[in-house]
Amino acid sequence: MESMLNKLKSTVTKVTADVTSAVMGNPVTREFEVGRHIASGGPGMCWRIYNGTKKSTKQEVAVFVFDKKMIDKYQKFEKDQIIDSLKKGVTQLTRLRHPRLLTVQHPLEESRDCLAFCTEPVFASLSNVLGQWDNLPSPVPNDIKEYKLYDVETKYGLLQMSEGLSFLHSGVKMVHGNLCPENIILNKSGAWKIMGFDFSISSINSSDAEPKYTCKEWEPNLPPLCLPNPEYLAPEYILSVSCDAASDMYSLGVVMHAIFNEGKPVFQVNKHDIFKSFSRQLDQLSSISPTVLNKIPEAVREHVKMLLSVTPNVRPDADQMTKIPFFDDVGAITLQYFDSLFQRDNLQKSQFYKGLPKVLPKLPKRVVVYRILPALTSEFVNPDMVPFVLPNVLLIAEECTKEEYIRLILPDLSPVFKQQEPIQASNMILLIFLQKMDLLLTKTPPEEIKNSVLPMVYRALEAPSVQIQELCLNIIPTFANLIDYPSMKNSLIPRIKSACLQTSSLAVRVNSLVCLGKILEYLDKWYVIDEILPFLQQIPSREPAVLMGILGIYKCTFSHKKLGIPKEHLASKSLPHLVSLSIDNNLNLNQFNSFMVVIRDMLGRMEAEHKTKLEQLHIMQEQQRSMNPSISNPGNKSEETQSPPRSGNQVEDIFGSTGVNGKENGSVTAGAASQPNRMSLTLEEKQRLAKEQEQAAKLRNQQPLAPQTIRPASTANSQAKDLTSSLLNNITSLNSLSLANTARPAPVQGATIAAFPASSPMVSNGFNPPMGFQTGGMGMGMRPPGGGLYGGMATTTSTPNFGALTQNHVSVGQTNKAPNMAALDSLFTPSKPKVSLNQMGPTAAPGTNTPWLNQYGSAQTAQTQLQGVSAGMGGVPTGFGMQANPFFSPQNFSQPAATPSMNQSGVKHSASVNNDLKDLFG
């Protein structure tokens, strides 16, 4: 490992020393920073090419350096000839300006050790690409070693050479004199450029006359750097000491042959006997063999054969070569059009850019990235052209690696992200970027996403164009997983909510809801519950599409395993909102059914969760009782005479197992079908409750009736018969009423059990159990024929609480004797006639409107349709009457305090009465 590091260090040190020694002291280094040695070119490959940057502008350049140490072996006059020849070539190149000629950025500078000048950025010379690696760094750079020319590059490169020669011959009246691969430079974008004007010959005639060129005789004794490359020279140079534009065309033919033959020219020339070599070459050219040209594409083979003709007049000129069918290639034409874009107006450019996406896939990636992309990004300075150029740039970006995207594309895209003028172009740019948002978020660095990409998305959500908002909302879910959570929570979601609430477009509102529904999975549970679900209740419109969107968000949140809605939120917010939406008149049957499915699922889960909680609580209470028996039977008082409220199990024994599920914090929790306990009372209800308690207190202050055994009197028997007869007469209207699912034990005389807490008004006569009566009547759960309000919700009628008659304890030693009911007569008005069961309910004052009766139908309907009982009679010990039923209104059901609810004197517990009561109340 250490040896490798030392080798690397020595290599770097050697390269640095070479650069320093070659360029040190040259004026070029004052303005340019010289970098790595990348290529070689020029006559005899004598110029070393370095990459570099301009110190003031950081502009990238290529630095050509000729190290004078290369010619130390020559005599001084030969050195001077070489230096003069090189200076001439660079000076001539600096004077000439054309797209097909290498552009000089800084003129030639000479120092004691070197010559140097700067040009546009360069990749390599054509000679390097074809495998000639003289004067290259060691080891040879991989990008040069592995470089292979594509067909489109070759075609367009030869076309560029033809155009360059056409400029020299027709425009400047000049013959290049040394056109060969080492004098053809490939710049960084892949364009082919001509250099090496060391042996160029200008016309001696005036510009208007036919050009005439004179050339020097070949001098074999001169250093090679003072002579052109003989392998690419036309035969007339050597044999007849003449040249013209056709001589360059012959050189072009040899270059074409070399390109298709791995860099080999047509003939190898013996430089020591050049005249003999050219004479033999002339004979071969007169009858050129087909095998010489067999590697050249057939489409251009005949043209190459004409270019290699011995007779100069047979050779096509440069202008004719630019028009041959071989160059009618889609890729070559596309590249040629890019080179002439500066001559086109915006309309022509826009038409060209619209068709470009069809051509780009047919071109090699290297050509697209390094040749076409720079031309496209240069158009970003023209705001009107950006919407036409941008799709092509993003199409290229898809084929680039992330590193290439960051290095070559992103620097030019960053200003476009923020472009807002002109408005029409800005809207089109937003649409284009939104369609490629996944690409941008995948390849753009996080910091740039936060600073440039996401602000553009926010701008699209706030755009005045409905089309842009819709597209943005449709696309956001496709890349939501790529957005960081803080940006989504603090910036994206609030803008989506704002777009939904403020828009006047139904499509935008619906798409906002759909968008939120699709990105719920990327949010946390409590953010959804605190921010998303409350937002749904703020949406003002009630179109079916909006309602279904709201339902969809509720459903996704409820059913998603990561999210979910707590049962407290379901009960207090979600279900009330959904129920109110479900009955909207705009919904059709299928939509209503969809609402009901979700509502039923929510109710089912809420019931299951709460039931599980109550069961667990019940188990805990039972465990506590088993650990401390004194809790279930405090003191030594007998159960027959104990009056305080009993535990939950005792209440179950009295009212049946289906009436009561459990008890917590002093209140009994009713079953799923029981009514909620409304403990908050109005002022009027409190006043009436105070009157009731005062009446009950008066009753308790009267003579208490202790349990006693007396013989039945005849008057008591007759009163019991009257009441029994009245009950039997009305059994037919109540025959289907059932207050519990399980049969209750028959009443047994002599057992005094508190069915209600002591705080309720009680009446005790020593025979019947204490019975609590409220002025407004008792609450009995039933359902009208049509299902009533909310379907299965229990309604009420004013029927006495006969559930208190059932008992679960039998006192030993007590006999079944008829009691004397005369003691109760003093508690009721003597003059009040006996009433039947139909007449026991509260009667409203004449002319008084009773909303409850109007809502649930006539009294007859309420009395005859009692099949759908939802809750057990007497299922709630505390607040069982008006306070427990939300539909009770005390002011509508009040009676004078002096009016008794029921005349209890004369009740006889015969076997038939017990059986009838069992059938009636279970």
C-alpha cells in the first residue's frame, strides 16, 4: 500500500513539475490557472494541451503549451525555423474567426522555456481519438483510451470539416496546406475544429479574381516540424510543386479513409525517399484497388474515391461535399441546425424544439449530453423560449446519472425554477416541471429541493390557473414519499387545505380531498386527527363528489393500520359529522350506502373497544370484591331491610342481566341500546325536581308503615279485583312488550328491597317494594312502528315502573296472605276515582302542544306498538325518569303535585296477576 502511495505521489509530483517547468514564467499564467495535461495535437503532436480556467471569470479554457526542450537537439537556426513556423500557425488561427475553426481565447505568449496560448475548452485531437498517443501524459487518460466515434459524430465531424474548408477556400481564399487528424481538434462539446495553419497559403490575387496559390518546394533536410505531414499531402505538392483548393480536398479524402481505417492513411510514405514514394503512390491512385476503400461506408465510398483522384479537377470542392447524401442524416442535420440557431427567429426555434423530443432518443448519449445540452441551456436566457426548451432538457436529464445532472444540468435549471415572468411562460414552466417532479426530487440535492423545487410546488398550489392547481394536486401523491416530513406538515398540507377552502372550482376542491387522502399514509396519526379531520368540517360545499371525498378521508384514516381514530373521537366528532352528511339530499342510494357502511364499521369498532374496556373494569371490580368481602356485604344488616343502593350485581338480579352491564363511579352503565344519562338540567327542571323531592319528603314524614302481617279485608279484595280487572282489560294492547330477555322470578310477599337509591321519592306500604314515582311519568323504552327517530333508538311513554315489583329474595317464614291496603288510602285523594292503565299517563293541559307526542304519533300508536323495546324497564337506578331520556321535556309532561300517579290500594297478588305481569314485563 505504501509503495502505491509513493508511486502516486511521484506521478503527481512529476506532472506538477512538468507543468510548472513548462509554463513557469509565461505571461499566460498571469491570467489563467493551468491544470491537468489532457491531450496533444498540432503539427507533429508537438502541442501539449492542458485544461485551465481564467482567474478573473473562472471561465474554462484549454492551454496549449509548446515546451522548447523538445527541440534542444536541433541547431539554433533550426530551432528558430520551428518556433517561427509554430508562431505563424497560431497567429493565423488567432486572426481567423469561424465556428469550424478553433477559437483562440488568449493569443500566443512566449517565454524563455515555452510558447503558450489559450483556446476554448478542448477534449482531444482527432489523432488522439484514432489511437495516436504521442506527447500524452502517462498513463493515457481513460476517456481518450476508451473513446469511440459514433456514426453521427463521424458524419457531422466530416461535414464540419467540409464547411471549414469551404470557408477557407471561398471566404478567405486560403489553402490550409496541412489538413490531417493531428490538426483537427475535438472541443469539449464534441465539435470538430481546424487548427495548425503553419503551412497555410493565401491567394496572391485580389479577392475578386480567381485565387492563385504558390507553394514552396519540398525540402527534406528541414526538421519535421517545419514540414507538413506528407502522408496527407496531395501528389501535386511534391511532384509538381503546385497547390490549390483541390489539394486540401485530397487531404480531406485521406482523413476520411483514416477515420474508417483505425487512423491509417491511404499510403505509407518513406520520408527519406519521398519523391520515389509519391511516384509509386501516383501509379496506385490511377487505378485504386477496391480493397483500399472497402471499410469506407458505401454511401460515401465513391466520393472518397473522387477526392483521392490524381487529377485535381475531378475532386469535389468543399461546398459540393457539404451537400452529398451521406450527410443527410437526422442526427447530422439536427446538430447542424443547432450550430445555426443564432440565425433563426423565435418561431423557427420553437418549431424545431417541438420536434426535438422525437430525435433525441435516436442520438448517442454522449452527443446529446455534450453537444446538444449546452445549446439548449444557452436558450434559458430567452424567457419566451424556455417552455419549448425545458421539455428537451428534462428528457436529457432522465438519461443522465445523478452526478451528471448535478454537474451539467442543475446549474442552468436553478434560475428557471424561480422564473415568474412572463406569466404565460411561467405557467407553462410550472406545468412542465410538475409533470417531471419525480425526476427533480430524485436527482436534485436535498438543499436545492428545499430552496428551489418545493417553493415552485407551493407556487403552483397558489396559482390562479385552475389547470395548474389540478395538475399539481394530481401529481403531489406520486412524489409525496420524496418530500421531507417537516416540509409536508408545515408547508405543503396547509396550502392544500387553503386551496380546498378558498377555491370556487369543484374540481380543485375534490382533487384537494383526493390528494389529502392519498398522502395520509405519509403523515402521523395525531397530526391527521388534530389537523386533517377537523378541517373536513370546515368545507362549505355539499356536492356529492365533495361528500364522498370527505368520506374517503375518514375511511382511509379509520382503516389504515398506521393511523386509526380513537373511540372518543369517533363518538364525539367523527360519527356525528358523518351521520349529518349521510342524510344530505344530494347523495344517491349507492353513495348513501357507502356512508352507512363506514358508519356501521365505526360503530362496531367503538362498541367492541368500549365493551372490552368495561369488561376489564368489571373483572377488576370482581377481583377487588373477592379480596375484600366487606365491600359486597358491609355490616351485619339484613338484606331484607337494607335500603341504600345495591351493587351492580344486585341491580342485575333485580332488573335482569340484559338491563345492566356494569357500574362505575356510582352510576350504572346501560346496555348498547339504552339512552344516555343527561345530568345537566335546565333551571325549570331543577325547580320541578326540587318540588318532587319536597313531596317525597312529606310522604316520608307521614306515619311510616312497617312490614306487618294482617288479614285481608273485603274492601282490599274488592279494590284488588278492580285494579286486576283494569290491568287485564288493557293486556291486549301490551301483549308484545318485553323488558328483558330472561324471565324474572315472580313477586314474593314480604320482601322489602330498595330498587332505587334513597334519594329518589319512595312509597312503602310494608307489602309492596318501595316504588319511585316521578311527576312526569316513568321512562319506558319502545320503538314506533316505522322505526322512530334514528331507527332503533328507544322512545318513551308514561307508564308506571312495574319492574320494581320483581324481587330476587324470599324471606323465610313469611306467608302468602292478602295484605290490608287500607293504610295507603290516606296517601291519596279519597275522592279521586279509580283509573285504568290507559288513563295513568300525564295529561297535558287543554290546548297545550306536546312536541314529543307529535313526533312519535298518537297515544294509541304509542300504546299498541311496543314490540321494539330497546332498553329494560328500570335499567338505570339513578336519574331513571326525565333526566335519563333526552327526549323528555319536564314542562310538557308536568302534573299538579296533588294528583297521584296511581292508586295503589287494593292490589292483590293472585297467581293470574303474577302470570300476566310475567308475560308483560318478562
